[in-house]
Amino acid sequence: MKQFSMEQMVSYCNQYGFIFQGSEIYGGLANTWDYGPLGSRLKNNIKDAWRYYFIQNRNNSYELDSDILMNPKIWDASGHLSSFTDPLLDCKNCKARHRADNLIQNYEETVIADAMTQQEMLHFIKENKIPCPTCGASNYTDIRQFNLMFATKRGVTEDSSSTIYLRPENAQGEYVNYLNVMRSMRAKLPFSIGQIGKAFRNEITPGNFTFRTIEFEQMEFQSFCKKGSDEELYDYYKDYGISFFEYLGIPRDHLRYHDHEKLAHYAKAACDIEYSFPFGWGEINGTHNRTDFDLSRHQEYTKTNMEYFEEATKERFIPYIIESTYGLDRIVLAVLFESLTEEMLNEKDTRLVLKISKNLAPIKVNVLPLIKNRHNEKAKEVYQTLRKHMMVSYDEAGTIGKRYRRGDAIGTPYAITIDDQTLEKGVVTIRDRDSMEQSIVKIDLLVDELRKNLNI
């Protein structure tokens, strides 16, 4: 199987309508990306898979959609105003700004940079004379902490405005609505709240296409539980994350766990699931045991009672939280790298094919009239019937072989060919993307056959 480079993936996504450069006709805006027709469908299909796996098919799981803009006191309570920072330093030679931990990790992968103090990182960089990635010099300023939150103003005039923030994570929306969900859903521990939404971080070193951007989408899942059951639940969601990625078609041997040596201020334990990208291992999930830190802090700041009353024991306590967060943009990228391949058909010919799982494929079926002027009317009739049941495309341009290849390249599982047999006998030819085998099906049975094959 061919391993595609990041540059090749960027080109593929642009050519086939998955991902475009943001603000492209204005020269772009660094590290912003727009999802095209196929990319949007792929994102939505992954969201639907997450909703099935984490909300629909689980007991006591509820979805939330909280606002991006929240009361700024929330970020004080959560610790983001004081500690949500990156360790930055500047190259004195070319003025480029870098994250100290990234410099160390890229220089020596075996070193755990996130376990170092600020002074230890600076000492390591100077002792090893780590070169600036931009100019090659090794002459840096001291490390400074840089807050990652985007601040904006709310108010009619500058004098009367107040500072608010674009959320850097979705999780706080679940925590401040914990009581609302518990009350309205009559939820009993353990229960979970999930949310899909945008978050924003003023990353100083974004890159690797959609892997690290300043605007991104998270699929967050918070499970509220009693202290004492937290460690078992934490281990459970680590394994559950692996099974979710396998459900998406990412094999276990392309994933690994990365336990954190240095923990965030709220965490009892933390682990990432990483995928093997062309640039190396990269995080696509984070699972954390956040203890009772978040709810305790919100109780402290608001004077609102966050305790849970357990009927069986008559105890009152603040629940622990196990968080499992999935980076949607990173998962899209991982799925594309995992699925895109180039196959040899014979000694001369190859085909580009996106062997994506059927439930994630942006387009499920491609309807093709064999001869445009003879079969297009019937083909459009079949297309209009099928699109009521699934995402379908219609293609009448070029030879049938080229149209098969276009469908293969974007991962369409099935092609339906309309030919003379369709007009004479009421049957169509179904071609399978992966095996390229063909079978004959009656039009009257086509919808049921496709729904069965696509597991709809």
C-alpha cells in the first residue's frame, strides 16, 4: 500500500472537494481550512458515528449544545486564565517564535518534554544547541508563558465593553449544565454528557494541515461518577476509545496509548490515543480523570450546590468526572490517510481508491448512464429514487471506466450502471468499489439491496 505524504494529501483533498484553503481567493489565512462538499459529508458521518457510539447506544448518555461565548468567570474558575499557556521562546537571529516543548520533542523524540519544568527545558535546548527550525541558529530568548485563549470585547462602546473569550474547550459547557441535565433528564450516577462543537486556541505553532489549527471541532464526552469508581471508568474509556476508532476503520496496530508523565492541574490520570501519521505519532483522543476539580471550582465560584444525593446510601458528594475528548478534524485526517491507497490493476495501470468504511463514505452510490443520450433519462429516474434513501451522485461525463475511477477516488462504495438491459429487462448493474465485481439486480429490488449492503 502506498504511503501518501502530507503534501500529497493536501493536494488530494483540494482536488476532490474534501478540504480547501481558508479564504483562498484572498491569499488565504494561515492554518485555516474550509471543508468542501465531500469533506463536510465525511465530518458529518463521523459525527453521526460518534453520536451512535457515545449517545444513542449507551445508557444514561445525553447530548448538549452549549454556547461558544460563556461568562468569563467560568475561565477563571476552570484555571484557564491563569494556567492555559504554552512555553514560548524567540530566536534572536530571525525573530521566529517557537514552543520550547516542540523544539525538544522534534530534536529528541525519546525525551518527555511535558515532564520538564520551564528551566529544565531551557537548559536542555541550550546544552544541546537545538537549532532554530527557521534559520538554523541556536540563540534564543528566555522562555515565556503565552495564554492560548482568544479574547474579544462585548459592549456597544469601547469604554463600556467587557472582555469575553472564545471557548478553548467544550468541556466547561457540560460542567456548568451538569445540574440542568441531571434535573431535566432525571439522571442517576453514573451518567454522561456529550457535545460536538467548535473550540479556539491561539496556537503559535499550528501546522501539519488540519492537525493543529486555531479553530477546530471537538467531540467531548464527560462521565460523572462516584469517587472510587473513577479509576475503573477511566480504564474503560481508554479501551472504549480504541474500539471507537476500530469502528471507524482505523486498525489497532496504527494506534497507541501515550500516558502523560506531567499532569494538568485538574487531573489524577491522563492518556492520549495517538495515530501514526506521516509526520509521526499524533494525538486524536485524550482521556482524563479530572476528579471533582471542575464541579468543586464552579461550586466555589458560584456558591451553587453541585453535590449529588445518592438515595441508597443517603450520601452527598461532588461527582468525579472522566473526560474522553475526540479531535474531529484530526480524526478526519487519520481516516483519509488510513483509507487512501493506489492499487496496481495490471503491469501498466493503477487506480486511486479511498477504501473508507461504507458508513463514513461521503457518497454511497454513483448512478451512471452507460450511453448519455440513450440511457440518461432512465438513469436520472433511478437517481431521483435512490437519493430519498441515501447520498447519491449522478455522473454522465466521459467513459464508463473514467467514471468508475472518479467514484473510486472519493470512496463511493457502489456504482449503478444503466444500460440497454435496464430499458429492456428492468435490471441494473451494481459494481463494488473494493472488489470491482459486478452483479445484476432488478430495479424494483435496488433500494432494499443497497440498504442491506450499506447497513442502512
